Amino acid sequence: MKIPLAGIVAILSRNHPGVASEESVYDFVLRWAHLQYPNSEERHKILSSSLLPLVTLGRIMTNAIQTGQSSCIINFSIKREHCCGLFPSRSIRSPPFYCAGHGFFLSALAKTESFNFFGLLIKKLEGNGPLRGTIDYEMEVTARRSSEFASISRRTTTTDIRQAFGCRIPWSEISADDSPFFVDDNLHLRVRIKITPQP
């Protein structure tokens, strides 16, 4: 945790950094950045420009962000091979994004419970403190037939925001050869979030 930025970049730039899991590298990078850069804007800049592009998980799921003080629109793109490679019980994370001063990330995962499903969940980064208020969010995907975004989940959550929120899609709809969720073998997802903090 005391290694400077240049040292972390050098380690991550190796072809074989000697770790068993890319997820552990991703988690380390987030913890290191949180410790070294308490200012969230500075931390976000370092993560997005210098560190996460060097982590495989950061390259699997790409995002582009439009943000305001209390709202944001995030566009994610995930390749079909990475979505299908999650089954039966794996997950991947997006680079972090920020809204109303709080950090979040998108998690794409496969689960086998009472039925098999593909989940798209927004989770809060640790270390920002509790978020009390209302979150209005909508998830949209580009449909193969129209190539336009269509809503797959739209909700309002009012509580202490500690748990993940998002949607589930039956695995059979994701894994089908003619799945409507992929355009040019990519799942294109748009997430709209508006946060109204408690007064």
C-alpha cells in the first residue's frame, strides 16, 4: 500500500504479474487508490487514466460517462464471449463511476439459484460512507432488431443505499445464439441514475 503510483503502474504493466485472480488485482487497485487519493475526483482521474486500463477486468467492460451533480448516464459495452464466460458463478466489474459524490460500479454476473440468470447490478463502492436518499434508475439495452435502446428495468429505491440494485435476465435469453441482447456480439447497456439525498 506504500508503493508510489509509478511502482504500481510498473507492476501492472508486466505480462504476468504473478497473481491467481484478476479480480484480486482489481480490488487491490481500488483499495490502494482510496488510501493514496482521499479526494474522490483526483482518485477517479488516476484510476481511469493510469491504473484501470492496465487491469484485465477494466478492459473487459468499458464505460463512458455523462455526469451532473446529482445524476449520471453511463454507457457500458460487454462482449458476448465475456458474458457467456460468466456461467455458472462468475462476475466482472466495470471501472468505477461517481454520482452525487458517491462511487459505484456495475457488476455483471451469472447465478444458479432456483433458476439460472444473468444479473446486471449497480453496487456502491466502499469507503464513501452511507448514502441516504432516493435513487431513481433505469437500465436500457440496445435491441438487435431496432438497434435502439429499450428499457429492461426502471425503479425507485428509497432507503439507506447499501445493497445492490439492478435487474435479472433469464440465462437462456443471454446464451441463445439469436439472443436479442447482442448487437455485433456486444451487449450495449445504458444506465441512468438520479440521486436525491435526504435533507
